[in-house]
Amino acid sequence: MNREEDGKIKARGSADISYLGRTVDAMIWDFMEKEGITGMALAIVQAPYISRVAGYGLSDKKHRLASVNTMWPAGPISQGFAAVALMQLCERGLMRAEDKVSNYIPELPASWRDITLLDLLRHSSGIADYSKQPGWNAAAGFDFAKALALVEEIPLAFAPGSAVALSATNFALLTEAIERVSGRSYEGFVRENQIDFLGLRHTGFAGDLDKFPHEDISLTNDLHEHFKSDRRMIDPTEAASGGEGGEKAAQTAASALRGYSDIWASAQDISFWDIALAGSVLIARPENRALIYGPWKLPNGENVPAVAGWHFYGHPGLMDIKGSVPGYSAFLSRFTDPAELVCVTLLANKEGVDLTNLGRRIAAAFGQEMETGSDDNRLFLYESQFPVDETVARLENELKERGIPLFAKYDHRKNALEAGMELPPTTVLVFGSPQVGTKLMLENPSISLELPLRLSVWEDGKGSTWIAFPRMEELAGAYGLKGHPVSGKMEKLLEELAIKAGSIY
């Protein structure tokens, strides 16, 4: 909605597309260069507008430009489509989220009898992941009976509802129940009630890709020659290709993960779908949306900031889905505020890339409420899903598992209290490996002022927990060591520690 200030109507959103002096395009290009990504797609929502959609680089690592029509694997965003399908059947009175899965799939093992649909949605079933078992073959596609056979004799990792662990089997079971209740294939139900219902022209399942018109450039010596004689080839729809296996390998792998990672879509279509999901277009009842829109608690009172792939944070109204499949990475974030709705979709043709920090900075260019409050050009900032104490404990555990010595721990809040002052929770961890840091100091001893490594964890005034560290490559540049391979490895290590400690999964 538009906002009125001082008697004047203020336009929705921001026309400026820069943050801290950096344009969105520059941020993306720099990120692609740093991460070795050849192609990306971006879509920005300032509801009800999808105000910016763009492709960057090459979608197939050879000659096709990434475009607004390029279809990419949506990865874990696919779980959102499955969650919507479940809730739509619940709203028709055909299912209840609290129902036991065995009500719909009676052949399940006896030890699974008390697992509910909600346990599957929350990844709190304790069931093993069929896609991680030795007998699983992605190239064979999805077969429910075969997937079930791979895990049905494996003991549950924990009592249902008592913990959380990602498992593709959860969504294999969920989609099987949806099929049996709806009386049609899972893909057909989603296609009718989400894809076709919303008019998404560049969204489908992995098995649908051959149905989209695309140019076979092997048939001509001239790239994109067919557009001159076939109107469908003007601004064509093309599937991205990523990783060493290429497009076909990724399609096969995705088709074997029904409901978990099987959707392909353009960035613009994902944004359109997310706008519909943010309101009542896809899920009408607030109580049903609440089941997939916020944290929940384990029986021991522990907070779980995740459902159906969505992650939740201390920052009010912020949620995202992120992850990767072979050859690709995907990210969708939504910031819901009474005065604004800002969503960022990012898709890339390289796997294992965390797009959270980039997505947050892009969002800040369009909505000041998404600013971190710190210098994002100098610091890498990652919002944790946990309070400061828990985040610090997770960092310490991660350092221990990696065999990295912790040299010091500074609890600045405790020190402030001893001095008779108030300070929000703020802790700094100092750690590192002399064998690594020494290589930098041998080339420029003055960089010893910046070593050993450190991570700061603090709570801001909005209740968000931040993990931060200086961008090591920029810092090294100040000492004449820009581009040094050691600084790059240090920065990658710090990013991995921050992401691991700050994310539930």
C-alpha cells in the first residue's frame, strides 16, 4: 500500500537500486567473479510490482545468455510448492496437517505409525534420507516404492517431533499422500492449482522441460538463427545448464527428488508465486499459512526457526529458502512489513553457493528496513537464526570439529556489566592457525595487527543476531596483499563458519 507522510502520498518502494554506493549490478558481477559463477538471474519484488528482473552472464557456460525467461532448478524452493499443495487439500477438508501419515499410506513401517504430515513438513520425522543411501540411483528417476525400500528398515534417528534433520524422504511421503488423496499425480495437482492457476509460463517440473519450446543450436552453425523464422524463438524459454554434468544430469537428479527439489522456474515466476503465497491467493486461511510461516517449538521448549525449507530470523518479517542441487544454487527471501513487501530471488549455475549475504545487500538497495546497520562493503555480515549465546556455542563447536584452536573469547556484555554499563549480547571469538597466518606475515609483518582471525557475534536493536568479520581480501589489499591465495582461503573459511553456525540446516 502507499504510505502518506506530511499529507503527501509516498510511492511504494524505492527507485534507487544502490546500497552503500554500490549498484545491484555491480554487487552481482563482483560476486560472480569472486565465486566463479558464469550465470545468474535476479528478480526483485516491491509488491505488487516485480520491479526488476535481469539475467547476468551465460546460462549454459558456453553461449546462451541468461535471460528473464531462463528456467533454473528451484532447489529447496520446491518444498514450498509441496507445502502449498498440502494446505490446499487441508482447506478442501480432505486432509489435516495433524493427521498421521499412515492414514494415507498404510504400508509404512510400524515404527513410523505416529509420524504426522506436519512432522514431514517440519523435517522432524527422524526418517532417513533415501537420496543419501548407497542403493539410490538419481538417473533412474523417482519411484516411491524403491525410495521407501531404501530406508524403511533404518531406525528413526530420533522420536518424531523431538528434533530436526533434513530428509528428502519426508517430502517423498508428503507428496505420495497428496497423490493418494487428490486422486491424481502430484505434479498434475501442483500444475493445476499453482502453476496454471497463477499463469506461470516459465515454471514446470524437471520432466516437463522438453515441452517448453527451445532452440536446438546443434542444428545450425549460427547461434539463435531460428528466431528469424519461428516466433517462439523470439525471447525464447531455455533451461539453464550448470555443473560438470550439464543440463541433462541436473534434470535427472531433480526429477528423482519429488516435492523436495523438482521444480524448474524463471526468477520472475518464482517471485510471482511468492507474492501469491505471501497473501491469501494460494492458501486462504491464516491458520494454515501460519503452519509454514514461522518458528515452532520442540517438546523441550527449544525454538525451531524453520519449516518446509523456509528459514526464520530475529529480524521481524524476514524469511528465506536457500540451498543447492548438482550444478545450481537458489535463494528466495521475503521481508514482510506493514508498509512494504520486498522479495529477492537469486538463481545461479554453480552448486554450493550461499547467496544470503548478497541477497540481503540487494534487498537493502530496495528497502532501507533491510539494511544491516553496518558497513557491508568492509564487513561480511550473516544474520543468525539463533540468539547470541547459542550462535557462539555453535561456532565453538564448529571450530572444535575442524580442529581449529580457539585462542580467546571476549564477552563484551559481561565486561560492560562489571563496569556498571549496559550492552546487548556481544561476543568476539579469536582463533586461527599459525601455519596459515604466518605466510601472510612473512610477506608483510604489519598485517599481524589483523591476526589471528576473529568473528564477532552481537544482537542489534531489532532483535537480530549478527555474525561478522572483515572481508579478508579487502583487508589484505590494505597491506599490499590483495589477491593473495591465503587471504581468499581465510575469507572462505570464515564464511563457512558463519553460515554453519547461523543456519539450522
